Amino acid sequence: MLPITGLPEIREGDDLGALLARALAPLGPQDGDVLCLSTKVVSKALGLRIAPEERDEAVRAAAVRTVARRLHTRVVTSVVQIPSGPVMAAAGVDSSNAPEGPLLLPEDPDACARALRDQLVSVLGVELGVLLTDTSSRVWRVGVGDIALGASGVSSLQDLRGGTDADGRALTVTVRNLADELAAAADLVKGKASGVPAALVRGVAAATASDVPARQLSRTGPEDWFRRPSLESVWEALGLSAEQEPIARMSPEPARERIDRAVGVASIPRPGQSSPSASSRISTRPDGSTHIVVEAAERSPAALIAAATLAERIRTALGAESLSAPLPEILVEVSVPDSQEDLS
């Protein structure tokens, strides 16, 4: 991994390909090398800069769909799918190393990578690959690492199925994401703090043997097993629109806060339905346990059905809240007016 130094601060309208070719020359580019460049540099050259007060609207505009929203202190972070495929926090809108205002991601990073590669191959006379990279976190992993958002001339996916492992066993499912591996390796010698936005990765066998765009690296179509987190999935199943969904906190939340949220979510009627003719109240018993009573508006069959429906919606919403961290035992009962009978 060879850091590329000597690049000036990139401004809107700069000939990025010419500047990169000049900075690459001292490294003696070779066939099979892969240039890994921070996508932010491309955004600067394209002038994809916005005012700080436009950031939230820019995230909404860039979102193909919202996966989740989380509250951290007073800031809401939206995790969304962007037009090129990946799911990213804040649609990749980034303020680091951008003192003049936050930067947007290019809408088609693959096309940007292809244009840069065509120019570099023409100027340098070598067959190299180009990756546009960005920092991202990963599901079920702590911390961040660089991934490939755009690719040209790179074997981004290496299909190893049909081969064998070291013990001779057949490989049936292994497809290596080489582009992300190259991006992460390059990040070891570049970074925001060091002011080195690009690196050349050399010596990786067959890295440029094929041309697979980075768009093919995103599993956000029918194969997406995790379209939404557990809370949002249940809220959606209960009929809430994106605008009606509450925003959970990033940090662990007290049990009572989660119980209150579940009751509030359950009380929102499905689209096209009127508000339930039943109400609920939460109380704490002397032994410290939580008791939720759903009160029917009257003793008619329709009112009892509405109350029972609300009780089941509450139980479902409580179940969603319990998936991340168990809630204490909660009793949900239906209370019938003018009756001593509770329907558990």
C-alpha cells in the first residue's frame, strides 16, 4: 500500500485526473495497480457542497428509503439507502475535512471511477484499476472501515465457487468482496488526519482481471435479509407510516421509556381506520411490576373487539421492544365498563 502524496487541496472545477496523474508518477504506476481514492475528493472537484443548514434536507433528498433513525443527544441520525445502492448513515453526507460546508456523495460513483480511470490509463499508459472509497460502519461490527462506493477496472467480486480449500473441500458459497478489502487495506496508509486521500495498492493477484462495478456489491434488493431493524419492522407491520414512527435513542433506554413508546405506537390506528374506541393506562403495582389496562369504551361487541385489538397491538409492540433487551414481566388486561371482570 503506497500513500499518494503531493495532491493539493481539491477545489471545484479542478482537473482531478491530471492532478492524480502527476501525483502518481513518482510511484511508477504498473499494470495491475489499484488506485484507492476518497470519494470526498471527487465530491470537492464536482462542487457537491452544501450549506450546513441544508444538511438534513440533503439527507432526505438523497434517501431512496429510510432504514432507521436514531437519536444521539439532540441529533437524529438517519440510516438510509442511497441511489448507488449502499446503506449509509446520513446518506454519506460528511462534514469532516470540509470546512466550507458538508459534502454530498456523487449520485453515480461507478461513472466517476470510470471517467477517472479512462483519463489515467490514457495519460499514464498502464492498465490500473480505480476505486472510490468511503468510511462506513458494518452491521454487528464496532468501529468503521473503508469500503468501495465506485469501481472501474477492478475485479470487485471474485467468485471462488467451484474451487477447493486447503483441505480439498469444495467451495460452494465463497464470493470474495475484493473491492472492500482493497479499500480497507489502502486506508491503512491514508486518512483524514494525515491529509492523504489516496493510495496505490500493488501486488494483489488478478485485482484488475475483470471489471465489476461497485453497485454490484450492495445487497439491498430482494436478497436483503435486514431491510429494517426489529423495532422499525414491527412498527411498519403495525401500519405506521415513516412520519408516524418514533425515534429510538442510540444509547440504552430505560424500560419505562420503551413501555411508553410501545403503548404509543400501538395506539396509532392503521391507515384508513378511525382511532380505537378504547384507551389504555399504565400503572406500577406494589411489587414493582408493570400493569397495562386497556379500557373498552362500552360493553358492545364492537367496543370489546376494539379493546382486544388494542391489547394485542400493545403486546406486539412490547415484544418488539424486548428483542434488543428484555423487558420485565408486563401484564396487559382488558377492562370492561360497569363490570368487575378483566379479560387477560
